[in-house]
Amino acid sequence: MKLTWYGHSAFKIEIDGALILVDPFLTGNPSFPEELSAEEVAEGVTHVVLTHGHDDHIGDSVEILQKTGAQLISNFEICMWATRQGIENINPMNTGGMVDTGPFKLALTNAVHSSSKQGEGEAIYLGNPHGVIIEVPGQKVLYHMGDTDIFSDMALINEIYRPMIGIVPIGDRFTMGGKVAAMACRKFFNFDTIVPCHYGSFPIIDQTADSFISALGEDAGKVEQLAPGGSFQV
């Protein structure tokens, strides 16, 4: 499994038989690498996963889905909204349960946040926000938390899915800040690898992962801190 971060919460996950984009906010993302283009990132994509409906997570997904024919996996409301944008290849779901795509299985978990899209002078309701569990045969389970605060049922997520790779929002204001995100990781999970995200993009959120890494204490060595555009192999 290969992970690439494009800034904010946008990730590419490359596995045998699939290339997954999660929350592909590329155009307009202040931390998206200038040397890259949305077209380059979208090349070969088979699946687009959206954690919730905010514009900084839906991002370029409609354009990518239209150009590539990739399958959209998200909550029911987002998938129905996407069909109104001309997207036909959808895999709608909701909190709990799991879908099997062949190369991987995916479940949506709770997240403490909100979910809507700004449009035509009002907010368009787009269902509940979610985290994402991705299970690949023979690989460690990955948990992208989406945008969320800490919540006690994270313990159940760990008990049910046993994720070993955690993608964790740390930027404060709209998600957990560094200290609380570190508490969530240490209290509820046994991650081998921790990837911080949702920071260093817009100026009103934290610009570095320093407070998060410091608060992790002895678990700081588990952090895989990427520069936007950076990748690593799990």
C-alpha cells in the first residue's frame, strides 16, 4: 500500500487492483503542490471516497469522476447529489456496514463534525460526516478519520476494525487540535503509523504538526509526517 498526501485531507491510496482518492480537494487547496495538476493526480483513479460534503473535501471530485469514470463511494446523500451532477458510477452507503469493491472493503464510521455544500446562496445538506475504514487483503487496516473531534466511541471503532494506520486531523478550529488528536490516538488506538492531516493549508488552522507530535510523547516515533506531494510505502 502506497499513500500520497496532497495537502489538507486529500490522499491517494495505491493498492493492487485499485487507485483510491480520498477527499480530493486539489484546485484551490493552498497547500496543493504547484508543480502538480489535478489531471496528473487523477490519472488511473478507480475510486473516489468522500468523507463529508464540505467544499474543501468534495473538491475536484465531480470533475475527476466525470473524466475517469471512477466509482464514487460516500454516504447516500452525497451520492444522490453526485447523480444530479451527471455521475452514474456510485456506491452509496451510510454509517456502519461495509461494501466490498473487490480489491478492498470499506466502511463508514461516525465523525463529530457537519456536512453540507455551499451553493446558490444556501447550504445544501449532504448527510452525516464520516470517517473511513479501508481493509485490503494482506495489508494493515487504514482509518481516515475525516474531519472530527474526539469521541468515546473511537474505542469501538478500534475494537471492531483494529486499524493500524491512522490518518488524523490535527488543525484545530474545525477538527481536533494537536493535543486532543494526540489524546485520541493514545487513548483509543494502537496505530503503527500515524499520518497527520488537515493542517498547513488555510491560515486559520494550525500550520505545523508540532503540538501534535509533542503531545504524542513516546508515540511520536509512529508519525509519518509528509510534505504535500510526499508519499510513503506501508
